[in-house]
Amino acid sequence: VLTGMGLGLLIGVTLTMAGVYRGMVDDAKALLTNSGADLWVVQQDTQGPYAESSSLRDDALRSIRALPGVARAANVTYLTMQVRRALADGGPGDPGQSDVRAMVVGIEPGQPGEPPYLLAGRHITRSHYEAVADLKTGFKLGERIHIRRQTYTVVGLTQRMVSSGGDPMVFIPLKDAQEAQFLKDNDAIVNERARTVANPQLNRPGVPGLLEAIQAAQANNRNVNAVLVQVQPGLAAEVVAAPIRRWKHLEAHTRAQMEEIL
């Protein structure tokens, strides 16, 4: 009897471990499939955007779109954070609120990276303050959520949109996501402006407008985590990836390479 119980526990643990592993692999493949990309263009010498941090300028998108064999391309950002769920009508500091850990994805409406299907509601159509959430977040249509400084309205619900770590995704417009990920808080901005004013090389009395231009550049963010690329039908992804690596000084991962990384 004891031997039978021991063997049963051993088999049960083995099956549980195998199930957990296969579930993680399935979530990782679902992440790649749902992104709708054939190539992931990221920062040079990195394995981003899911396994490693990656940052590149958003204007790289224009040169990538002009490459032969590229059908569609879009900028995207990824940030895992606590999304504040408003349980009351108060502001971000209202006690009647709870946080949900989620991956916030910045997308361009109608481009690769957008959820491939919805269970309810609609896709994002405005450039600000709208969100599409996975069912695992527990958000409902019309609910208002707080991400950093801004408040968003959930206009759509999707399913099986999770990160490689199992966190549900929340999709917001790209410009809002760039601000949420890269923009500093108010105190940091004030301190940075004070440092710029105190720097004699940046605050020259004989160069009017220089200080204002530098401060404006510091306040704006033009970075993204990756460029999702769809190649033309019948064309191998590696054919498009090779010139990106050689001439754009960026890293381009195919679907097979991303599966190995994840």
C-alpha cells in the first residue's frame, strides 16, 4: 500500500510538472502567434522584447517599411506593471481601488501587435485613453483603469493574450504607452530641468532658444521596444531579416529564433 501511494505521488508530481511546462510553452507560442509578426526587430545584440530589455527609436519604422519584402510593420512597446483598477469613482489615490499585475502593450490601431480577435466590445480607434484587456485581468467593458498618470476606458475584451510569464495583457495606444513607460515623474522632470539650467554648456547666454530646445527634447520620448514586421506572402522571413541586421544596425529575430529564446 505504501509503495503504491509513493508511486502514485511520484507519477502525479511528474504529470503536474509536465503539464506546467507544456502550459508555459503553449503560452509562449500563443504570445508569438497573437502578435501577428514574422520578424521581431529589436535593439542590436539583444534578445528582446520578451526575454530581454530592448529600446530603439520609433523612426526606425520608416526605413524598415521601405525594405523589399516587407508587407506591414508597426512599433510596439511592452511593460509589465501594476494596473490600478478603480473600484470607486475616486482618483488614483482612492482607497477603493485594487492593483492588477499585467503587461501593458502599446500598439498602433490596425497594425501588427493588435489583438487578433475580441470577445466583446471593439478595437482601439482613438489615439488616447482607450484600452483592450484580457479576460484574466477581471476588467469589464466600460470600466475605468489607471495606468501611471492617465485614466483609460476599457472598450474591448480579448482572451489568451498573456505574456511569457502568464501575466494578462492590456493594450493601449502607442503614444500613451511610450509616455507610461519612459516619461519621468514630475519631481524627476523638475530636477532634470534644474540640472540643465545649471550646466553652462547647455545654458549659453549667447544662444537664445538652446535651453528650451534641450528641455523639450528631454521631455519627449521617441523610443519603442520592438518593431513587428510581416513579410510578403511566399517570402522567407530570413531574406528580410538579413539586410536589417547588416544595414540597419538592429537585431531581427524570426519566429523559429523567438521560440528558441522563449
